[in-house]
Amino acid sequence: MKTIVLANQKGGVGKSAVACQLAYFFSQPINQPMNKRVLVIDLDHQRNTTKALRTGGFCVVSATTSSKLLTDPKADIEHAEFVLVPGDGDLLKMEKKAAEHNAYASNLLAFLARVADSFDVCIIDTNPNPDIRQLSPLVVADYVLAPIELNQEAIDGIGDLLNHENIGIRRIQATLNKKLKFLGILPNKVEPTPFQRDNFRALSTAMPRNTSSQCRPASLQSRNRQRSPRRKRPACRCGGSAKRPAATLGAKCAPSSTKSHN
């Protein structure tokens, strides 16, 4: 079983939507050879993934909640081809119990090991706060994918996700989970605006290995080709609060060592 975490320290970028879409895609027989046995764990107290998958009716909703996976060393779930472990209100209480944080991560790791033969893919949705609900899955996962909106706030969230001094992906890769691989940045909720195009170029320049042209949504590419070539200056540069030069975006997402060196 491979475990994928959806993470970004900015809310509203579409983590839950991407989690649901990935889970549905992996689970569908029509997508042979995808047709995987899928486990979804919702660690976001807002429970958007839980609501969507429960409403869709495609999966078995476990009676075990995600907070129980972190607190109960013997937590178990139903066995089916497509299972959701729903979020619950107790997730909000977990960050305050600092003495239990190591146990939370250990319990989640042990649970994933127990069900590893029952599923092919585990998708974990996280909350945007840099706390134990985001740290524990990053410590035990194989991959992390960061959905992003091409606006300043979401890009700032990527910088924090990569370089946070305590739970940044680069720190986790160096210390707690050396197998963790950063799949990259997934532009989401794309609008064909000059501002978003400009931010995409800045991200591609700052992180060429993680924001390849292949990640660029087709809708953005096709619509961009329809725009007038004479409109070269992004409207966002003319006023408003969500503006930042491309060079600053690069610095925000650069590795900590690079930033300090510069």
C-alpha cells in the first residue's frame, strides 16, 4: 500500500476535492489497471472529504473515526474495496495534547501497517494548520502532493509547507521520514487571468522540478492561447493587495539553505 498525503498550509485550495477525485479515480474498474483498493482518511476537522464521499455513496464509511486512528493503538476498520475513515470533532482537541503527539504518529503508523495488505492506496486529507493532524501523516506517508491556487496566499502556504522549521517537508525528509517524496505542486481552481499566469511562471522558475509544464491545467493553456497578445501587463500589478514580484515568490519557496545563503 502506498500512502499519499494532500497538504498545504492554506485552506480553500482544493485539497479535499483533489483527495476525493483521486480516490474515485483509483477505485473505478473502468480505469484498469487503476482499479485499486482505496482507503481514505479524513484528518481535517472541517470534514469536506467526509461529506463529499459519504454523499456520493461510492464507499463504505467506517464506524471508526480518524481521531480514533491516532488515539487507539488497536483501532480497526471495515474491510472493503473502497473505505472512508471519516473526520470528527475530536480532531480539534488533538493539538492541545502535546504529550500524546508521539503516540498519535506511532498509532497511525501501526494502523497503516495493519491494513497494508487490504488496500493498494491510502489517501489522507489534512487540515491547513501546521499541527499534529498534518505532521503525523507526513511522518508516516510515502508521498505528499500540494494542491495550490495561483494566488499569493496559497503560494505563501507552499513556502511554509516546504520550509516550516518544525513540520516543513524538507525538515521531515531530513529527520523523521526519509522515504517521503514530494510529488509537487498541483495548480487547482485555475482562472485564466494574467495574475495567475504570472504566478505560475514564477513558481515554475523557482521550483522547476516540482511545477513542471505538465502540471499546467489544459484549461489555462487553451484559454491563454485565446487571449490578446497585446495584453502583456497583469491587471494585478496595477492595484490591489495580492501582488508580489516574481522574484519574491522564488525566495519564498526556495529551500531554507538557499534562502540563508542568498
